[in-house]
Amino acid sequence: NRSSEPTSSDAAKDTASSPGESSSAAVRSRKIRPDSGTKPSEATARAILEQRIATRSQDVIRLLRFEKTNGMDGEIGGTKVYHMEYQAEIVFSENCTYGAESFLVARERQDGQFSWDSWNQAAMIPITEKRSAKRGQKVTLAGTITFAKTEKGWIEMK
């Protein structure tokens, strides 16, 4: 861990992938426990993003790399919050149209057209974030995950 902040070993244990574990049902169903450190850990943030991507993309997108780039303490309505900025790299397992922020995916058929289900999914992606990707393509992205401090630890603020 390159950060000087403490990490929660409990949260990291729950979110660490086992060797050979697929990014499918295991990632989507993994329970992410509150992070009990003084600040949320990079491992917890990675697990949150990995789960979000796997669930929303129907396993078409996979998280390859995650790195915390900055963090900031704050308060919203009397609740302590922590904003973790990150940079990540993702890879696509098939040709698709995807939401750059939502990670929603519309799969393309082999003839380059969308199936009916994927066409409906594509309609849900805001036009301002629609992107096309080819199988094997890697994309670097940046974002922020906001955590809220609770009695049990840090949780993602949705």
C-alpha cells in the first residue's frame, strides 16, 4: 500500500479476490463490509468500483488497475465524509457501447447490430457518456468515490 493511511484488514480480506476467481457472480455478490480504518482504504474503494463495474456491465467490462490519486475529508449535513479520487484501467471482453460513467453496456451481435435487450440498455445510457469499445480495448478513467462515516465504519455514500 503506497498510502500512508491505515487500512482496514477486515475490509481488505472481504474484498480481496482469490486466485483464479472470475469477475462474474463472485464479484457481483460479494458483501463489502464497512471499512473501520481512520480513512477508507484503497482496497475497499477498489472492491466497490470492481463490483459496480461487474454488475452494471454484465461482466463485459473488467477492472484491471485501481490507484488512489487523492483524498479529502469533508462534512455533509453533519456527517463526516471522505472523497477518494482514483485512476483506473478497464478492459472490454466484447464489442459494445457503454456508459463512460454508468458502466451500463449494450452488447453488439456479430453482425454489428444490437439485440433487443441491448438496444433497450443502450437507450438508458445518456448520450453525453456513450462510448464504443472493441474486445480487448483498454481504457483509463478517473473518478471519485465518496464515503460516509458511520458507527460501524466507512461506507460508500450513494
